[in-house]
Amino acid sequence: MTKYINISFLLIVSLYGASCKKDSAVSSVPVIKFLDVNSTSIKEFKDSLVLRFEYTDADGDIGEDNPDKNDLFIKDRRLANADYYFVKPLSPPGSEIKIKGIISVQIKNTFLLGTGNSELTQFDIKLRDRAGNWSNSINTPNITITK
């Protein structure tokens, strides 16, 4: 009788385990989350901004070996075009591992566009992986630039 109960128990546990499937539809699109900026008030041409954000990528294909490929998009909302930055590989080449970390970017020489004494802006940030997938877009809080 004990053998029968043990076998039945193992069979039930096995069937339950087989019915629980792992989520095989893990997204390979990078996800970023804004963390902070070193200052929300800077002097033009003097102070630098340091933007920090967290990244997560299920297959670890963020970053390039080729320094001519720029996959980090940062756009000053006052300007028509974004600046692109190089990101070195964040996992070993050829691996497919989940990665998570923090990226810090220093933006130098921010300046006033108009003739006033101050301007307000925000920066939009996106990250592209080697497969060409763009992350979600995040933005900074308001940044005041003064003379």
C-alpha cells in the first residue's frame, strides 16, 4: 500500500511539473529605467551632466565591438537631431545570457540656444541591441541651463 501511495504521489507531482511551462516568450528587446542625473541646474559650457540608467536584456546582445556603431540615442528636446554614443559589449561575444547593469553617460558642453539667461530642457534616451531592437524610451527630469 505504501508503494502505491508513493508512486501515485510521484506521478501527480510529475504531471503537475509538466503542466507548468516556463515562459519561452522572453522578450529580447532591451529595457531601460531612468535612475538619476547629477544636477538639474547647470552652467553652459562649464558643467557636465551625468545621466544614469539601468538596463536589462534577456539575451545580452547590448554593445558593439565596432566603435563606429553607436547604439545609445540621447536627444536634447530643444534640438531636432539626437546624439548617438558608442556602447562597448556588455556580455561576452557569442553568449546569450540575461544581463542587467547601470550605464552612466557624461554630456559635456551643454549650451543655451537662444539669447536669454536660461533655458529648460529634457533628454530622451533609448538603447539599441545588436539585433536592431530599440529599448523603451526614457527621459530626464527638467534640466535648467544658465549663462
